[in-house]
Amino acid sequence: MAYGVAGHMLIEGWSFADALYMTPLVLSTVGFREVRPLDAGGRAFTASLIIVGVALVLVTVTVVATWVAEE
């Protein structure tokens, strides 16, 4: 969350509230719509946020599944 909020604030110049709203939308892959139109840098950052978020979810599921299987 911190990565997403900070990135949207720094790269896009969004307010904290807009960045805080946009980040869970991206991380949950809901994809409702952007708070404001994104420029090229914002699109690249949002793509990186999606990749990092999905990767973290997959790693977490793998770790939990391994833990459950070992018990």
C-alpha cells in the first residue's frame, strides 16, 4: 500500500486521498477506473504495482499452502 500511495503521489502528483483510493483498486485488480487520467510514467508505475501486488499474493498463498501441507 505504501509503495502504491507514495508512487501515485510522487509520479502523478495526486493527493493522498486519491492515491489511497487508487492503490487498493489496482492491487485488488478490480480496475474500476483511474481517479484521473495517467500519463506514460503513471501507466508504467501502475503496471509495476500490479506485478508486485500479484506476485506478493502468489508468494503469500504459496507460503501458507506449504505451511498447511506440512502440518
